[in-house]
Amino acid sequence: MSTHAKRERLLLADLLEAAGPDAPTLCEGWTARDLAAHVVVRERRPDAAGGLLVKQLAPRLDRIQAEFAEKPYEELIQLIRTGPPRFSPFSLKQVDEASNAVEFYVHAEDVRRAQPDWSPRELDPVFSEALWSRLERMARMMGRKAPVGLVLRRPDGQTAVAHKGAPVVTVTGEPAELLMFAFGRQDAADVQLEGDKAAVDRLTETKALGL
């Protein structure tokens, strides 16, 4: 049975291929080529991927990612489609699903929503619930640097506290949209915000959300 991560992987590859290497993305300063290189390095160069989390290792990651970005674009797309090599932890189905379902969904939307003619994507309920489950577990980490209190709320009333503090801003939307917001794609997320206007403005303008 296909996993969510596998499906999102193939969709991301298709979107990158269709967009072309110079297409913009929601990742500030990155073209589709840069985003493709990031995905490949994350899976295939664990010696460099530590730079995603450790500030001191970031220059090495940037250098290796730039080297991959110089590869033929079609090669990068194929490397994404075929997935990680056997020695990579991501080659394990459970690790792939836990680590990549959200990663690939967000990056697929980074490509889609940066295009002027993009349209909302309807997600199946099972995947939507899976995204909410991940969001609940990741909310505090993604919102840890929020400048105000942050509550994420589904239309059915379920909530996840991403950051404790005052004043509080409540962001309401479907799980996928809340995920995009929490990952720092505030301008591209279809959500409603409630709270003090100054607090709302600070939240929508901050660059501090996300991992």
C-alpha cells in the first residue's frame, strides 16, 4: 500500500518538473532548482543535513547544496522520485512516513502556491487527519519563537497550543492550512486569525515560525 510520504514525494517531483528549474517557490530566495537540491541533500547527504538543525554546520550544508543545485535539473527530479539510497534512514518505510509526509506536502505546496494560477487542493480525510496528528505533536516546536501566544484551531473546535503567552492569537483553518501557517507560510495559508490587531500583525509578519 502506498504511504502518504510516497504519494507526496511523487507529486512533489511532478510539480517541480512541470514548474521548471527557475520557477519561484514559497521558500524565500529559492527557485525550484534550489528546493529540489535541498530535498536530495536532506535524504542523500546525512553528513551535510545536520546543518538544517545545527547553526555551526549550516555553511557546509549551503556549500554542498549549491553543488547539488549545479547538477542537471532532470537528474535532481529523478533522485527525488527514486527516493533515498539503502543506507539512508529514510529508506525505511516507517521513517520515511514519519519524516517525509509533512516535509513533502509542505514543499509541494511551496511549488504550487508560488504560481499565479494555483488553486486549492482537496485532501482526502485520512491524509488530513494524519497532518493534524503530526501538527499536534510538532506545534510547540514550530511555535516556540512566536512573538505572541498562538493557538491552532480546526473548524470542528479541536485545538493545539503552539506557544503560551499573551496576548493570544487563535488561527483557525483546516489541518493542512494550519500546517502551512505554522511552517512560516503565513501569507499563503487559508486561515482566519482572531486576536488583538497588533498581535495579529506581529504574528503574520514574523519569520520565527517553523522548524
